Amino acid sequence: MIRQPYTLVLNVELYRHDGQFWAEPLWHKDLFLHLTTIEQLSLVCPVRDALPPSGWIACDTLKLTIVSVPPLGRLSWLRIPEIAWIIRRAIRPAEIVHIGVAGWPFPLGWIAMPLARRAQKFLVIVIESSFWRVDESKASFLKILKSRIYEKLNVACVNACDICFFTSETYRQELGHEATGSLHVLPASWLDERQLIAPEDISGKFKNGSEFRLLFAGRLTEAKGILVLLNAIEMSSVTIDIIGEGEFGTRCREIAARFPNRVRVLDPVPYGDQFSALLDGYHAIIVPTLSDEQPRILLDAFSRGLPAIASDRSGNLDFVRPGETGWLVHAGDAAALADAMDKVARNPVECEAMGQTARQYIRHQTHEAMHRERAEKILSAMPTRGC
């Protein structure tokens, strides 16, 4: 248990209504798992005074101190002095300051880092994505410039921190190559232990004679590889379902209309038990991402005994091991993806064996275990600064 006062500075927005703070369900779950390892937690984040969206959950503020900054928007750059004053006051009593570098129009971590460094706080950072990066061969000058500014500032944040957590080894190497703090690779997981399927149930789905079916579950965006998948579907004969929301939803429905006997577009289902039940209707997952982010769907799929056909991007490489937990294809290669999907559909015995291995591989990588390991590493690192 971390008993030192701990301040978390993130862009994730809360709502304030009827005397309470409200959080999106998945963030509420993650936020309160922090409290299983942190005794005194303060959260600095944007707060919107309005009726929360349907399904949001009230926060127990007896266990958590919430310090609000104004909702962030296009003109928030003009309010940086005000935001900095709020953050400075919030981190004053803390011994540990935890920042992130995600968020629009700018990460609050950019403001918190120099304030915490100057106040000689123990600084923690978690890097879960590299959303700011662009393909410079295709991007405009302004997007390239913004990407390089984000990269430089985020590397500076990493270099300033006493302990850094990355969701992939590639992030550790690329963003932490000049860092002097303690560096750790700790994949992001939202799994609960009860989500792990029994090994015999994995075998059962392959023995019941059901049609071999693949699943894509994710945002319907270019970065997630949905356009590559749609091209691959046209070149293959697999039966596949697509679930998610995003800018290419119409394109997905057009493909489903062209191949109604083997392609469906499903409505999203809530994360948790309903999503786990959905996964049980499939034999393998498709993860054709073009970005370097670690897709959390991999852990969800593995927990239910589904191996992955995935692109060879760095976010996938720590989980998808060819011949063990899935198959890798070159990112952006629709023909290779189509060929891999057809081969997997013709070989359910190999698919089942990989599903068993995948489930075994992540059986200890639960959401709670992630928080516990992070806390243990923070406590181990603190004596190096005499904390």
C-alpha cells in the first residue's frame, strides 16, 4: 500500500451534478482500483457542471479528493495560468505526482511536470499510446509539426520522471532512451479474474460443430486497420463479424450488404460480462492495427481463449507470438491478411491450441494485478531519491 499522499493529474473528464462527481463506467472502475493500492489519492482533472451521460457512476469522494480544472476546449490555452495555479496548489501536499501525456487540446501533464519537478516531488508517468504520431509521408506540414512538438514534449516528460511505465517495449525504447528514471513495461489490462474462461470451455466451442467465425472489435477508424480488413474480406471467404463505432461504419455496412451470408455488423455491447459472452461466440480475433498502440482487445480475447490474427505493429508484438498465441501479418497488407484468415479458418485444431496458450499467457495479467505491480514498483523506486 502506498501511504504517501499521491496526486494524479489527467485529462479524463468528470461531471459534477447534484452534489456528486460522476465518471464514465470504465474510468470509474480504473480510478477506484487505484484506491486498492493508494491510501491518500487526489485527482486533478477537468470537471463539467452538467447532468452526466446515461450510465455514468457517482464517485465516492469520502475515499477520493477531486480537484477540478475548467473543462478543456479550443480556448483553454488562454487559461493555462489559471490551470497551472490550480495544479500547483493540488500537488503541494503530495509526495508522489502521477501524470499522463494524453488529452486535447494539451495534456495537463505538460503543466504538472515542471511544477512537480520544481517542488521536488516523486514523479510517475504512464505512457499508453502514441496517438500524436503521424505517417509523415502522408500528413500535412501542420500535422507533422504538431506531431513533432508532442513527441519532444512527451519525451521531456518521460526524462523528468523518477519512474516510467510503458505499455510496450517499443515505447520504452523510443520514448525512454534518454531517461534516467526507473523504466518498466507494464501492459494495460482491464481484465477481472472472473473473465478468464475455463480451459475446457475453450475446447467446447470447437467441438460443438458451430460455424468457424472471426471477430473484429474496435473503433472503425483507419488507425485500427478497418480499411485493410474490409479489403481483405473481399479477397477471402471467411465468416466474420464487425463490432464498433467510427467514421467507417457506413463502409462496413456496405461490405456486409455485399456479403450477407458471411459478414455482419453488430451493435456495440457494454464492456464486461456482456462483452465476454459475445467473445465466446467466436474462434479468433482480428487486430489489423496500423498504429503502435497496445490494443486492449488482445487481452480480452486471450482471456476467452481466442488467438489473434494481428498486424506486426509494436503494440501487438508483446502479445501475439507466432505459433503460440496467434499469427502476424505485415501491417497494411490486405492480401496477406485475407490469406491468413482463410488458413486459420481451415485449421481449427491449431486455432484451439493457440487459444489455450493465449489464455494461459495472460492469466495473471488482470486489472487489479496491474495496479498492484505498479504500486510495488513505485515503492521500490522511491528510496533511490530518499523518499
